[in-house]
Amino acid sequence: MKQLQQTLQRIDGRGYKAYRDLEGRHAFTGYTLVVDKVQADPFAAPSRLRAIVPWEKAALPDAVHRSAPCRRAARDYIARAFREAARSEEAIRIDAGGQTVLDRSAVLFTDEGVELRFTVALPARGRTILGRQAETILCRRLPEVVAASAWGRNLDEADLERYCAVVEDQQALRAQLNERELVAFVADGAVLPRRSGVDDRPLAEAIPFRSPERLRVTLTAPNAGPIPGLGVPRGITLVVGGGFHGKSTLLNALELGVYDHIPGDGREGVVTAPDAAKIRAEDGRAVHAVDLSPYIGELPFGKSTRAFSTELASGSTSQAAALQEALEAGSRLLLVDEDTSATNFMIRDRRMQALVAREAEPITPLVDRIAELRDRFGVSTLLVMGGSGDYLDCADTVIQMQSYEPADVTAEARNVAADHETGRRSEAGHPLDLPAVRCLDRASIRTEIKPGKRKLQARGRDALVVGRETVDLRAVEQIVDPAQVRAIGVLLDRLAGRGSVEAPPQWLLSELERDWPELLPRPDGDAARPRALEAMAALNRLRTARFTPGRGGVG
């Protein structure tokens, strides 16, 4: 620390590049400071640093090490404590997340101890080093922040243990879904509505969730004990009701139930099968060699859809592609909202069948395939429907939302379906097959913008810059954090520049499981582990990517 102070005093007033003299390891009281990368100038990305606190100094409670979920929760808790302690120091930043508890690279547990990864914007006047200010930040404020966040004696032990317990319980609830033949669960008392579209915190005056008696099940959490709530069974589930009564709010909670949530979020008791995929229409997206033939037949002028590619997909074509890509990536639970779907992909009613002959309509709507997906391949679907009753004929469960309160109306829905027959004919012309696994030409992923210079940049949650291309991720609704987008960029970069080698894209899952977080090219602290489904979704939307059709279905 004294040497660091002397260095900062020596370079005070010099040109900004002299800050590079700080790079290396510096022994502080209670931790080691590592300066990995100093920014090139005051306007570049902030400098990357690490603080490594030995285990004997961290002295975290035993509950932290009880299980993998507890360790992940504790790392998340420490990152948030670091952010809170540094709140008054704008130069110090750590990636600590929002309402979800992700597997982040900001805090790691290593053999050495607790490793905190953060950034510091080193101060300057113009391009002249302000060494005295930097000394205050690094030698006075930073030690206070590290001590407040990573020394066990300064943490609220009871609060930390509760944080770990809540995350551990969510993992346990999710693990029980399969054995109970459920695809999702919503605990009684959960708070689903959010404050606004840009504020993911719980709505203060929201009505707590209360499960209907006929769908109520009780799961058991290791810390909270028995938890009653709504169990969504396998099969086809419709969520119906009038506008503004909570249908999409329930679906939004379920689509994010693949993640754990922080205590007090309101959705700690909402868990969904980890392979759930939200699909929707997305005009204008790219599609690469996807077999759309189960939903989109031969197009005019004899164009086949068995390995369909386009730079500008329509609504129905994009939603069919999203469905097939989700199945190819391993999803067996599809989440669909009528509001964000292409109408002609969802339904073609009796009158339209009478007016437009089947031979003139290439689209086979989902309503004619959804039962086959369930019966032949075990694919469950949860649909929010407000305008089409044709899905009542194949629904296993129907939940009606009324003023944000759910009711099981399955029996009533079956009576309605029997009393009011649609009269439409199924338009499924041939048996359904699961999509074949495509192969990826890895040379088609180009991250370089010029020789020796790569560009991978997350633009919030909505876009990823890969080389000279920008991948639009707005329709990939289960991405919850920009840090996940950054991690997806790292994964794509790992594929780039490997020569023209074709391989199935299941590499994503294996790389995630095997190499995280070691796959990061340097000690970055701003990445969060994405699901393979979202990584595949980004790859599928990369316009330069080249796929070739595979053989055999994924089932």
C-alpha cells in the first residue's frame, strides 16, 4: 500500500499513460489489490481491478458453504454489499445486478479467498493524472469498501444467511417440478405485478397471489418448509380472462421463474422448468436453414421451407422459426402470449378456411400442432389467450385471471367447447417431427473489425455488437441483465476464427457448463452466466451466421 501511495505521488501531474505503473499486485491490510488493466485514457472504459480477501480474513458463516446455491447467493450478496458501500464514490463500480440472483463473475470464491472484480475510473484533469485524488480512492476509500463488503465481521450474518436460504429454497422448489409432473409453481402470497415497465421491483399495492383450490399443491423447501401454491401441470395450459386482469403479468413472472430472485422481490416462490422458452413473432429477423415445414408449407413458386433461410422474416415465419429453434436447443416448455404472436400462426378460423382454400394457404397454425407436440414429444405449452377460444378443444388446464386472482375454469371450458363447436378442420397435413440439429460453420462468426482488433459490445439487454454486425435481442425476453449479453459475446468470440469447421451448436451448453467462469478472456467482473437457450437465440439472430441442415430430430 505504501509503495502504491508513493507511485501515485510520483506520477501526479504526468501524462495519463503513466497510470500503467500501477499494474500488478499490491499488499493491503486484509487483502491483496491487483491492478489488471489500466485504461488508456480518461475517456476509455474504466480500469479493471481485483481485491483478493484471504479466507481467514473473510471468515464467512458456515451457511455460505452449505451448497452450490448458497455459495452463488453469498457471492451475489457480497457484490451488492460492495456496491452499497461504494455508493458515495462514483469512481468505483461493481456489477451487482437487479432483482435476479445470477452466476456473476463480479465476486468469485477461489482457493486464495474471496475475489472481488470491479472497475475504477482513474481521475485526471484533461489527460493529466490527478495522483492525490487517485490515492484517496485507492488507498482510503477502497479499503473501506472492501472491509465493509468482504470481511465477515462487518456483514449482517443473519441477513446473509437468510439471503442464502431464500436462493437455496428456490432451487429446491424448481428441482421438485419434474417429479411432481409440473412445469411451474407460484407460491401463495407471491407478488407478481411490477412497479412499471422499466422498474422491476414489486408493486407496493399489488394483490398477493392466491392459488385456486383445485390446482393447489404443496412443495417443500429445505429452509421455509411446506409452501402451498399453484402447480401448473404438464400439458397444454391456457391462461384466459379479460384485458388488464393479470394474464400477461402471470406469464411474465413464469418466464422469469427460470431464475432465482432476491429476498423481498415477491417472486421468490415462482419457479419454472429451467428449459422454458418464451416464443413470439419478430418481424424482420434473420432465419438460418430452419425446417419450418411443420408450420409453413411450400411457398409460392415452389420454394421449400425444409431448410428455410431469410434476412427478413415475417411475423408467422419468425414465430415458427423461434419455436423450432427452441425445440432444437432442448426446450420442452413453450410460453406464448397472444398479444405478441402472429395471428395467422396461431389460428385460422372456420370462416377463413371457407374463404381461402387450404391449397392457397401454406401456414399450418399452432392450434393444429400443439396437441401433437404434447402427445408425441412431451412438449408442454402455456398460452395466454384473450381472443381465440379454439384452443379450448386441446387444453388440459384453463386458468382464468379475474382482477389478478386466478380461478381453475377447466371444467367450464370443456363444457363451452362441447356446447360451442368451432366447426374448423385441422390443417395438419403430415405427422410432426422434431427439428433436426443443424450444424454451424464456425468461420461465419466474425468478431474482427480489422486485423487484430475484435469488437464485442453489449448495448444493454437489447443488442449485442459482434464485429461489424449488431444482433437485435429485443425479442429474447428471458434475458434479464446486460451482463448476460456480455457473456454471450464472449461465447461467440470463443467460436470465431476457428477455420471453416462445422459443428452442432450444442457447444454452447458444454462450454457454459465446463468453462464458466474461466472462459472469460481476462479477469472481467461484468459477465453473468446466460442460459444456453439465450446464447442460442443470439446466435440464431446473427445475420452472418451460416448453418447447414442436420439429420435426425433432437428427440
